[in-house]
Amino acid sequence: MIALGEVGLSGEIRRVGGTGRRLAEAARQGYQVAFVPPDAGPAPAGMRLVEVGDLGSVFARLL
């Protein structure tokens, strides 16, 4: 599992540059699940994207 994005001061998760390239590399290395900000783009083959808007959403899904 990986997490990809930038955390804002109020806890929101924002997109970062090169999201598709980063996700493709993570999938190549064997990661199967990625926590990403909304509208991160399509998932690479073999990877499931979990869209989260803020840190609270991340922790709710983990716990």
C-alpha cells in the first residue's frame, strides 16, 4: 500500500505532479493499493486506487 499526494495545512490531500508516472512505477514494484487525492487519473494495471479527500478519510479507511 502506498499514499500519494500533498497534505495541506487543514488536512486536505492535494494532487502532485507526475501522478500517473509515480503510480505506474509503484505498480511495477508490486504495490497493489494506492491512497490518492480525488481525480488522480486512471489506475495502472493490477492496482486499486482509493480516493481520499483529507487525512480523516485516510485514517477511517485504514482503521
